[in-house]
Amino acid sequence: MAEETETAGVLAPPPKSKKKLLILVGSVLGIALLGGGGWYYKQHASQPLKKAVSAVQEEPFLVDIPTVISNLDSTSGRPVFVKISAKLQVRGATPQQVTAMMPEIQNIFQSYLHESSQTDLGGNGIYRLREALFDRITVQLAPIEVRDLLFTEFLIQ
């Protein structure tokens, strides 16, 4: 029996503490996380912030709105059409940015004109039409500054 304890003691390594193993693994993981965090910070913080440089025109420029042909609200049953050509005076954007928004601008024209009647556009009605369209386009194109809406052709048939 004494021989068995001696051989068992020589062959079996002393028991390791699980606490020491956990501390060792935790410290290795902590060092790896700190190193990774430092590397990430160095890669992303050392680059200067690049400001988007675009060719924004600070001076106002004109953008043509394609000719809009729309039918007006008619109570007589006879169709009434309106043909409008216009230009927008814009500042704080590029012509390409405003041109990209052209479908929305045409939609504003069409939706407002479909609600209008021929009597609405008579007399000062053109001025009211211009103001209403200008307000709606200004909201739609915000942050781009819309300075003016100019009618170049206005025909009611």
C-alpha cells in the first residue's frame, strides 16, 4: 500500500487551482481587448475628418422646370387645360441636385393645378398660384434655398 501511494504521487501531477487558470485566461483576454481597442482608436481617431467638398454655388442660379400641361377642375364638363413653363431661382446647391428633385417639383405643379379651376387662375389668381407653388416647392427642396419662381409661359385653353 505504501508503494501505491508513492507511485500515485509521482505519476499524478499536483492538482492545479481553477482559480489561477481563470485569472490567467481573464488577463490574456483583457490584454487582447485593450490591444484591439487601442488599435481601433488609433486607426479611426488619427484620420482627420474630411469635409465633403462639393461645388455648391453660393450665387443664385436658374433651373428650368419642364413644361407642365395639366387639366383644371371643371364644373361645366368641358375640359380646360393649362400649360405652364417656369424657372426656379435657387441658391446653396448644385444644378444637378435641383435637377434630381425635378419629379417632385413637377408633382407639386400637377397636384395643385388639378385642384384649381379656371376662375381660380383669373385676375390675381396667377399671383396666388405662384405663391402657393413657391411655398410648396420651398418646403420640398429644404435645405436648398429657393429664392423665386418665375413663370415664362402661362396658357389656359
